[in-house]
Amino acid sequence: MLRLMRKHAGNWLIKILLGAIVIVFIFWGVGSFRSQRGSRVATVNGDQITLDEYRDTYNNLMEQLRARFGNKLDEKMIKTLQVKRQALDRLINNRLLVQEAKKLKFRVSEKELANAILHIPAFQRSGVFDKYLYKSVLDRLRMTPESFEAAQKNQMLIDKLRTLVTSNAKVSHQEVRDWYDWLNTSVDIEYAFFDPNQYNNVLISEEQIKSFYEKHKEKYKTDTMIKVRYVHFDPKQYQSKVKLSDSEVREYYDENLESFKIPKKVVARHILIKVNPDADPETVKEAKEKALKILKMAREGKDFAELAKKYSEGPSRNNGGYLGEFTKESMVKPFADKAFSMKAGEISEPVRTRFGWHIIKVEKVIDAHTTPFKDAEKEIRKKLTDNKAKSLAYDAAESVSDIAYQGDDLINAAKERHLKILTTDFFSKENPAKGIPDPSKFANTAFDLSTGEISDVREFNDGYYILQLLDKVPPKIPPLDKVRQTVKADLIKEIQDEKAKADASSFLAALKSGKPLSEESKKFHLMPKTTGFFKRNGSIPDIGYDRGISEAAFQLSRDKKLPENVLKGAKGYYVIQYKGRKITPSEPFDKEKGTIREQLLAQKKSEIFDALLAQLKSKADITIKEGFLE
């Protein structure tokens, strides 16, 4: 089956979200199974990890971090997060897990692998595997089907190992109860707030400014600045060169007929009476009786939407229970089986699912059908034109890249093909080049180059690019005169902070000596406040979400009413004092225990698997190239 996929796969390129397959690329790197070119950076029990594998995994990890932190991801954060170490650890960990899976005689058959790939959403159109899409996604990632299938097989081996070692994990009723109580415990505190901004009369001398500047010089260092030459290959400019025959359009339609099939759909409303999956029989019976009473009203002519608004306990309640149109696969089986057996206008008997009892009213039935070729033709032409244009743009970029890679200047390579050569102004990572549709990716690519180096072909939001780093200005510490106002402001802020902390510490010491919070507050002209009860993971009234203050508050008790030290919050310093503690459940335990058990079980399985990995690591022969992570 896999050979058949490869044989018939197309060669044009498309852009899609990779969704379900991203885990393979994160763990293994896009080029992990390319030919073993590149130098060795580590070995795991004799199994080599190459520089190419490391670079791909590192780049994947950086993409995740950029998506999460945006422009906040600077060199300092990258160093703090130890991204280089993380990338190498991922490769080492997965080598160890695959080795262990193979040692235990696990295997993945061709049938298992084919079935897994056929069901990856990234390779499907309208829920059906598309061989053209499969090949085009891999082309875009510069992977062959063989290399992707090898990576997928290894991931499946790890999944089998995970299932084996975590299958006996259990969570007791007491563990669930303890966790529920822990989550729902609330505390009430009194506090005094010391705002640094209230210390307005701060006088500083020139000597203090100079001393502060000398002590914190590195803080004022400028960013590294670079200048880049680049060529942009815009697929839109290649659309006029696309030649598309009628037979190609028809052939695409015929070969992808499944993607033009529209499955049967139903438009319905429902009324849900919630019942926990593990509820006792009496509770289930009471909920069904309630549903039957509502059903009686509906069949007597009461407006179904109004009944849903009044009685339904589901999220669609405010919309009168309206679910819109849906396929059979998109609903839980008992609900779907019933809804798709009904005619328009019918109202069902109560149907039990894991969510509870449903009363279903079918409003419309849309029979399965296939979009005719004449209706699909325009869309197909556009799709094939866009894909071919993109392929032409990529081929042009590769052609220039090949010449530039061989040593010729990028300018000459571009001029030979009458391509426009553009040059940026100097820019930094924190303030990327202007006029680039994907400035963050552009900057990250450019900063990975050395002066004079030409990049390989890179894809950004609006096509393909080749970059050449022309110049790099290293960071430097500016003279004091250039940053005097900034230094002065920073110094004043530091002094204000120190004064607030000192007063807060004196205040806390007074409370520890037995003085009442209300009386001591008057000496500092403060108005003490009470938060009221709040939970561990919730926002603290009038303070906001502050993990440090919350953790300190939950360590207090009747026997220990005060913390060891003052607490630094986002806006200043806090002195807190215990007032009360209680359990305030958000939902009855019986309704929550199923969800909590699932969460604890997932956590326990993760801990078990992590323990296995730690054990494998402790026994493994792992060598890392000297100086590689420095």
C-alpha cells in the first residue's frame, strides 16, 4: 500500500497546517532520516546523532517558542531556556526509547504503518486520504515518503512502549478525593501594599548616576544589527506561466472523487439533561424521568427551542439547543445513530450518551451527494494553478540557490534570470526589517547566517526567499551621555523599590512582634485590605493572578499567620496575614471525580514513563561532542 502511495503521488506543492504529524517532526527533525551527512554531535549506545538531525530538531523547537513568545524570544531567553540542550535531549531521549522498544521485540507492520498514515488529518481532504496531498506535504518539508515513514514507524514504536509501561497505572478513590479537596480549598488573607511609586521625593547625585551606569553597563548594550540582501520568488508572479489543460482538471476531479463527495448531514436541535457517566442507577433514572416530562411537552406542541432554553443543561441551551448541520462521525455514536435514523420534524425518545439524556429534534436531512464536475471545475483550476505557480517559484528559487551555492555571487545568479535584488536597512531581531510580510521568520533566518553567507531556499508567508547576510554590527555599550535619562530613571526606580521593600520588612517585623495589622498600617499611612476567599489557581481579589503570593498564602494557617518574608508582586511589595481557610467546592464531588481521575491518571502515566526514560538514560552510554553545547 505504501509503495502504491508513492507511485501515484503528484509533484506539485501546497501549503497546509500539519496538525497531527507535527509531533514526528518535533521529535525526529525534518531531516533525521536523510543520508547520514554532516558531522556527528552525539552517540547513544553507539547510535549516531548527526549535525543535520540536530539542526532540524533545534529549528522545530525554535518555531514552537517563537509561536509562543513572539518578539519576546531574545538571545537571553534562548540561553535561559537552554534551547540547544533541549533539542539535543529530545533526540537522545527518542533514540533511547526506540532502542528499548526494539529490545522488547516491538514491531510495526506495513499494514499498521499504512493505516496510521491514511488516518493522519494533514494528508486528508474531506476526511479521505489524498495521495497528492501526502506527497506534496513531504515535498514541502524536503522529505521522501521513505524518510517520513521511518520517522512515523519509530514514533509508533515509542507509543507501543508507552502503552506497555503505563497500562497498570491506577488512581485510587482517596487520591481523587484528596486532589479535589486540594483544588477547592480557599484562603482569606489581610494585606498591606507598599507601592514603590509613592516614594516620590528621591534625590540623586551625578556620582550615583555614574556609579549605577558602571554597575549596569551590560543592560544598556545595543542589539546586534544586520543588513541583508535578498531575492523574493512570489508564486503570484508565476501564475501567468502556468499551462493547465482541460484533461488535467478532469483527471484531478476523477482521481480525487472522494473529496467531492458530501456525506449525509442532519440539521438538529437537542435538549440535554446531564448525567455523569458513572452516576448511580437512581440518579440516571431521575434524569430520564425529567427528560420524559420535557419530551411530553414537546410532543404536545410546545416550542422545542423554548423548551431547550428553559430546560437544557448543554452549551447550546442559549441557542435553543441548535446544533446546526453535522455529519454522523462528528457526534457521539448513540446520538448520531438516532439522529441519522430520523426524518425531518421527528422528535426522539431520550437517548443516553456519556453526557446524559438527549431529546433530539431533526429539522432537516441533507442526503449524501457528489459535487458535479462543472461545479467543482473553477475551484480545481484555481487550486492546480496556485500549486503549479508555487512549484515554478520554488524551482526558480532552487535554480538560483544551486548557482549561488556553488560560489557565484547571488547578484549574478539573480541578474541572469532578470530577478529583482532587494536590500534591507540595518535591523535587529527585536525590531525586524520593515516591509517583509513574515518579519520574524525573515530575521531569524538572517541571524543564523554568517557575513557573506547565502541561505538555502526559505519559505515565508508570501513565497520563497534566498537571503545573503551583507553586514553585521556587533552590540556595543553606548557612552553614558547617550543613555543618561534612561540610567537616571532606572536608578530612581531601584531606589523607590528599595525604600518600599525596607518599609514592608519593618512592617512585617512589627507584626511578628505582636502588633495588630490595622494599627501598624496607620503608622505607614496605609489602608489594609481583605481579599475574601480565593482558590490556589484563581485570581486574588484586588491583587490579580500572582503565583508567589498565592503559594505563600496557602502555606499560612492559624498557627502560622505570617510569612517568613515580604512578598514581591507585579506592582510592589505585600505583607499578608492569615484570616481563614475553607473548602468551597465548585461542583459536587460526584460530578467532578471522573474528570479528576482522568487528569491524575494521565499525570501518573507521564511520571511512570519519565521514570523509565530516566532509568534508560542512567544506564546508557551517551557521548556529546566536546564543546558542542557551549
